[in-house]
Amino acid sequence: MQQHKNILIIICDQLSATALSAYGNTYSDTPNLDRLAAGSAVMEYAYTSCPLCQPARASFWTSRYPHQTGVLSNLPDQGFPAVSDGIPTLGELFSRAGYDCVHFGKTHDYGALRGFQVIESEEIHVPRTNPAIKFDYETFLDIDTTEKSVQYLSSRPEGPFLMVSDLQNPHNICAYIGEHSEGYGDFPLERELPPLPENYDFDDIANRPEFIRYLCCAHRRQRQASGWKEDDFRHYLYAYYYYLAMVDKQIGQILEALAESGATDQTMVVFLADHGEGMASHHLVTKYGAFYEETNRVPFFFSLPAGDNKSGTPGSCNKNAVPLYKKQNRIGGITSLLDLVPTLLDYAGIPCPAGVEGISLMPQITGAKTRSDRTAAVAEWYDEFRDYTVPGRMICDEEYKYNELAVTTVGPLEFDGNTYGMVLDQSGTVDRDQFLRRIKGLSEEEMESMDHHFSASNRPFCLPHYEEDRLKSVYYIVKDYRYSSSLLCFVTIPIETLTGSARPGRFLLCSDDRLLAVSHRDDEMDELFSQLINLGMKAAGSGIGQQEYFKLGKEYVFPTTLPAIGWEIAYIYDSYMLDSGQIVFFLLILVTAACIFTFFIALLVEALYKPIREVVEDSMESPEAGKPIDEFKILRQNSEKIKSLSKTLMEAMDENERLASQQQYRRLLFAPQPESHAECGGEPEEYYSVAVVEFQPVNEGSSPSCIVILKQYVHEFTMNIPDMTFVDLDSARCAMIVKNGGTDEILLQLYELLRYLTQKPEDETINQWIALSNPRSGLNRIWLAYQETLRILEYKHVYGHANILTFEQIRSVDAVTYSYPLSMENRLVHCIVEGKDEALQIFDQLIRTNLADKTLSIESIQSFVYVLIGTLGRVFQELKTSPEALLKEDLNFKYLYEHWNDSVTITTLRHAIQDILTAVNCRGETNDEKLLNEMIHYIHTNYTDDIMLNDMADQFNISPKYCGILFKQLSGQNFKDYLNRYRIEKAKELLQQKPGIKIAEVSLMVGFNSANSFIRVFGKYTGVTPKAYMESLKSSSFS
């Protein structure tokens, strides 16, 4: 049976990773999940992208974040969009790849399950196994989901499948909370209650972040559990583990059905949950946007089938199963449910679309890596009510987690009696006195002064804040007079925002009626403070800004105004005078520094100019000693040469690109190219037709240039038609490849081309035929369309010239006429003479086309076999030999002609071709080695002359093109590269033997006609200039 890479995904709703034994829980009873995890690659720290059902599911089915999918809520009627059609889902990607994709159970489908056959579960009402729990598991959906999953596996399809069993539990804990909002009541126990988590009493609610306090009040389930005591929370956890145990039994039935179906060794099993559960941590229940580990960290593990597992042993998932891994493979680092899609695509060998946010975990699953490549996980929070906490963000790594939720504006607080009330601060809501004393560091005197000020005035109040007697900030406190309550706005102004980052040593800060603060507190500043008070400048402050500066004792005071708030800063500097000795000392230091600077500048200029000088001297053929060099002129000349060469190079690259494109399309026409769609920009499922135009002179006196001109007209015509590509084939033919066009549409275009050609004067001396193939699917079948046009053109003389021929026209004639065009015979003879194995393919194609695909008459078969025998005779004539001389045995042509209708004759002809190929190749290997030695000897003898490839071709009486191809084929190097390398090696020998020799002389001695060319080639093969090479030789000999 064919092996498939099947995938079974099992999903639980509202399951925390820490609730499973695989993640260290010692209370849960989940034997089936434990066995599955024991043979799986378990992701140690896996996170959901949103702790809410529908956004999380849309996210992991698409590998996009909620803000990208647009699914932000569990309630689609709140105005949130569905998943865009432009975002591919897991079901769509696998359906396109031929998988049977089916989804059973809980859907929460808001466009994310496109591509799946979605089979929703129905409620099945059966007796409860535990009547004490009011909202029992078995009255809901999971029994139906399990039964349908088992039924599917028992009659699974022949092809690969992707099956999802989407289970409801332990999500039913939400309904349990609603049923037990007054406490657990009379609750019989089958086992002891589970312990509370370690972080149950981790923090007091009053000290939690503001959005957590809001959550405790606003969330429906949190309100229902707000009156619970410790026993209530322990019974709630008991119920949660009960639901988990029930869903584990359903999972066991699904895994048992997979084992009984015989598909275990072909199926990867994936287990995950959409999000977690509060589990009484921080006194919280169910799901919420606080991004605690309990709600965001989820189970996530993969169990490979035995055939894909490199480190385990085969087995099934039933009760007595051997795990797929010999031991659990725990993957460290951070992972995300976003990684589900790229991992499964990688496993199945399906290309991953652009835009996914996840990464493949296959290197970790297969054991190639032990840690995830992901550095962090990101989660988002929205909800259907767009409440106080929206939007929320979380990013975490293995050590730290950063949460950010929206901040809302809260109205003024009313204070009762003599209490000071509360303060709203970034750190949360705290007591007013605690805020002023602990956070802002105010003393009792400062607090009394502030209270006294606001009891008599609504004007702002300022307090300086000192740390270690230095001014750090100013507290600017404003009372909002619009409210009867004591609502104060407390603003902290860092002193750097007033003075700038380059703070002066001393300064005074003043308002319009008093001095506010001093830069630091000491006896000297106290004295200055007293002097300013004695000046009587409007309570020692208001007149400062009216003067540019003034002297106060031995100090100068420079006042400046802060117009935004109406304050003034007075900068204080000591009064100093410079004497003549200080001026001389300063000038001496300045002159010395200038001399040292000039000296180093001269060294720097010399160091920077040295490589330029070397390049300029190397660029000159014979620089004269002592004569000044115009470096810029030389550089301009070289720049012009570089521009000219660059232009020539770009033209050559464009030509090469055009030729390469033509060559690629020619390969598509001549032979199948399985991977050609990647190079030519086509798609495998597109259809292509081929049209071939053949030109033939009317008489021998017709000029060949007329055909060239007509082919150029065809090229111009195709440039104006989309999806039509021109391909030049040979001197008498050209082709057009047409993409995604109907036959009738293409015929109209070809008739237009024919009318276009017949209007040209060259048409009078040239006949034209156009053959059009039927459409073929895929680039790798274009060659079949081309072969069809060649068969059509065999019948061109049956019809008049200037005609368009299709296979439908010649179908009846072709079916009873053998096909063996002269071009194919010439190709067969050429391949045999050249010793190419392609000859056997051509022969087999001829036999298949004429004897297998056609119903030929006896006379046609006899003629066809006679022609094949004649072709073999041509081969020996081309090789200038006989069968006895080449094959060492006689080939009885007379016998073959007489027994033309014997099937052995065809076999004999094929064996003869195979023997000829072997003999030609053996004879060629000996001749090739001899010819290569002669070519290398010619280069070594004549390298001092300005020889070229044409010279060597003339020496051996072959064409330059064939000579170059032959030399590259025999030696592995092209002629120019081999010649230059040999010349450079000889030049290095001369430089070693004659250290004082001139570069120009060396270039002539090794065959270069220009010193510049020699310098360029020498640098290309050695990495240094000839002059630098000579200097290195001198340095090595000296050392």
C-alpha cells in the first residue's frame, strides 16, 4: 500500500499546560495523554496568541496574529470581520495538496476552517457519571465528536488525510462556576481534593495592577467566584480535573481507533489547546486578558509516525503501545501555536505561503535540534465588549514577560470625612499619605505647607525635591477648582527638562513672586539666597529677568526666562581674570598642539596617498623618474575606459540574457524539462500551444537574407501579443509558444500574422507554412506540442504555401502514413556519429510513433523498415568505415532487407546502433587525450606571442567555436583562462629571477601587448599588483 503522511490533530478547549502530568502536574489523571506525551516531542514553553477561543483558533489555523486575521472576539455579531479570503488557512493548503481534510467537534469557525469538511457535533444526552456535578461532561458534545472521529478512522480514505478532533472539555468548567457561584454545597468526593496552586495567595488584590482589579469586578465568571473561600476553589479545581479526566478517555478512544485502522505508522499525532484556564492562581478563574502563565501557556506536542522517527521505535497509541519515541523528547525554549501551520506544511512537503508568522518545528521534532529557534512569544487581548483592558499585548521569553493593556480615564474621587482619600498613579491606586511620603518623599512640614496653601488658595503650589542635597525635580501641584472635592493633579518636573542635559554648577529657580529652589543646599548657596532677598527685587525674584546679567559679590548672575511656565533661572558663575603668564601658557599649548596636529596630518596624507600613487604608477606603461604625474588626468582616462568597458559589458550581459532566455525556451521545445516552470515563470497547471513557421525559398536564386527579415517580422508581431513568446529555431524555422489561449483565438492571431507577412516584399520569393499544435498542460509538455508541429509540417506540400496547418487537418492521413522526417533522420545520424546516447531515444521514439501509435499498412511498414536500414548504411558512410572494421563483425544488410517484416530486424537495428555508439566513444577517448596534449604543447610553445583561439583553431584545422568547446570539454578550463594562468606563472618566475626588471618588459616577454592589460590580469590571478609582488619578494629575501 502507498505510504501517506497523514495528520491527526486533537484539540482541547481551555486546558493549561500545567494541568498535565507531561508538564509536572502530580494530581491530574490523564493516562492516555501521558502515553501520547511519553512518545512525543513536547514543547516546554508553548503560548497561545490570544487567551480567548475564537481569536486563538483563527490565529493558529492561519499562523497570523488576531490583529491580522481580524477575528478579535467570540461574538461575530459585534462588527468584527471574518478571516479574509486572501489569508490561506491550514485546510485550504492541505486540500489543494490532495488531502482529505475533515473537522469534527467544536468549530468556532469564523472563516478559519475554510478547506475542511466541517462536521459539527450534536448534544448526546446520557446519564451522568457523577450526578454531584450539576453540569456534567457527558451531556454535551464530546461523545458525538468521538464517535464520528472513530467512524471516520475505521473507514478512512485511500489517500492522505488531515483529521481534526476538536473536543469541548475541560471548557465545561465555565458552566460549573456559574452553577456554584454560592459555593460548592453538598459535594461527595471520589478522591481527595487537589491542592491550591502556589501562587493562589501570591499578591493582594489591592496591590495588583489596575486592569487586574478591574477584571475581578467586570468579568462575569470572576464576579460569580468573588465570594469563594479556599474550599470552594479546591472543589472548583476538583471539577476541572474531573472534566479533564473525561476528555482523556475520549482521546484514548480516538487513539485506539487510529491504531486499529492500521494508519499509525503513517500518521503524525498533534495535541494542543486553544488557551489555558486560571486554575485559582491569583484567586482567578476561567480565561482572561491578564496574560498569566495559567491562561497563556498551553500543551503542544507532536508524535511522529515510526517511519519518520529517527530516534524511536514503531508502535501504536493503544493501552499497550510502545511510544513512538523511546523516551520523551522535550524541546526547550519558546514556541507558539502560530508554529502549527508551518510545521505541518514542512512535514507534508507542502510549500509554506508568504506572510505566516510561525516557524517550522520539524528540526526539533526530528531530533536535529533540542531548542526552539524562536526568541519570544507574543499574545494579544481583545474581547467582544471592547472593555477597559482592550487592547492588550504580551511578549515573553524564558526569563521575562512584559504586559501592556489599555489605560482608561477615571473621573474624580469623592473623599469622606477627614481622610485624604486615594491617589491614581502609574503604579496603581494607593493611599494618599503613602503616596506623598513613600513615593514622592515629602516631609510632614512639606505636606502641612501644601495643605495650608490649598486651604487658602487655588493657585498652583511648587515644592523642590532634593536627593543628597542636590535638586532633582520640582513637584508642581494644581488643584482642580471645578470639583468640590480635593482633586489634586501632581506633576513631577525633572530638573533636566528646565536646565538641559548639560547642567550648570549653580543656579536659582524663581517664580514671579518668590524663589522656588536652589541647585544644591549648602552654606554658600544659603548666603547667595540671603543676598538676593536683601536686594528687595519683588520678594527676591521678579526683577532678575529684566537684566542681561549683574554682579553679586564675587559672582556673576545670568538670568533667563522659561516662557512656557513663567519661571526664571539665574545661572551663577565665579568672577575670574586672566594674567599675562596664563595667556602665554595658553598660547604655548595651542601652538604645540597645532604643530603636533600638522605633523600627524602630514603622516596621514602620506599614508592615504601611498596606495593612490601605487595605482597610478602601475597604470602608467613607463613612468619617467622625476617627472610630475597628473594623477587626476590618469584617473579620468581610466574612468572613461571603465565607463566604456562597463557599457560594453552591459550590452553583452543583455545579449547573454536574451540568448539564455532563447536557449531555455529551445530546451522546452526539444526535450521535457520537469523543473522549467520555476525558471520561466510558468505554472504547472497552465496550458501551452506551439506554432512553428517554416520558410522555403521559391527558387535557388532567392536570397537567404529574405528569410532573416521575415523572421524578424514574426518577432516584431509576437512582441505586441501578450502570452506569446518568439523562439528562433534554425535558418529556415522559428516557433511561437502561446500560453492559456484557445485554439480558435490562436488561429485568428496566426491568420493575422500570415496576412502581415504576405504584405511584405520578401514574401514574393519565400513560401511560408505555419503548423499549430493542440494545447498541452504544463511547461514540461511543451516539447510534445513541438513534436506534433513537426509531424504536421511533414505534410506541408500536400497543401499550398501560405497556409496554417493543424493536426485535425492531417489526422486521417497521418494515421496511415509513417512519420520519419529528414530532420529526424539527420539528427539520428548525427547522434550516432557523435557517440551520443540520445540516438537510442530517437530510434525508440520512431518505433513507438510508427509501429505502436499508428495503424500502418503492410506496404508502409515495409517502406519504414527499409528507410531505417538505409539510415544505418548512412551512418557507416559518415564514419568512413565498414561494419567489419568498426564492430569486428559483419552486418548482413541483404538479410535485413529480405526479413523486413520480422520483429528481430528492429531489435537487430537497435543493437547495431548501441554497438556503434560504444565503438565510437572508445575510439574518441584515445583521440581526445592525444589532441589535448597537442593543444597544451601549442600554448606552452607560443605563449610569448599574442596568440588567440583562432590561431590554435587554424593550427588544428578546426573551427574556432568547436576548438573552444573541445578544449573546455577536454581540459575543464576555457582557452583564455588557461593561457592567462600559464602566462602569469611565467611572469612570476621572471620577477623572481630578475628583481630589477621593468613591468613593461615582463608584459611583453609573456605575450601581453599592453602593460595595463598585464597589470590587470596579474592582479586578477594573484590578488596583488606586479610591483607589490616584487616588493614582497624583496621583503622575504631580506628577512
